[in-house]
Amino acid sequence: MPHPAAIVIGSGVRIGANVTIYQSMTLGRVANSPIYPAVEDGAVLYTGAVIIGPVTIGKSATIGVSSVVIKDVPDGGVVVGNPGRVIRIATPADALTALAAVRP
């Protein structure tokens, strides 16, 4: 948690390994459901994101700034907006391309 201010994590939330969570982010349940979100390994949850209800955030998924997620996100999914929508699904090849671009 690089900036841990104003982060709300409900008592039943499951968070995997190597998840990055930025400030003002909420993980909680909806009023009529006892089920909390699950966040899989390697996900990144950006500032102001709201993830509520019985949803799963897939491995290495990215949740954009101020996105509201109320549906499952696939592995490698990139979500933006309110309500959140998947705009692309990153593949291992995408990660290698990005890594190659930043290495001298």
C-alpha cells in the first residue's frame, strides 16, 4: 500500500499476494449480500476505486482510478469507468513488451 490513507477493506475481503492498493480505495459488500470481493494475486487497484459485492478481481488485473466495479474482472483485465467496464485484457506478451520498452 504505497499511500495507505482512506483505504476501506471489509472484514471478509480476500486479498492475494503482491496486490498493490492505492489511497481512497474501498473493498466492501453490498447491503443485501454477506459476500465480500476477492482480489487475486498481482492485481493493482488505483486511487478511488470502489469494488463492492460478491465479485472476483482476476490475477494481474488493473482497476483504474475512480472505477466502480460490480462485476467479475478476468485475469489481466483492465477496468475503467463508473460502472466499471473491461477495456482490454492484458496477455503475458503485453507484459514482456512493456518490460522491453523500459529497459535500456
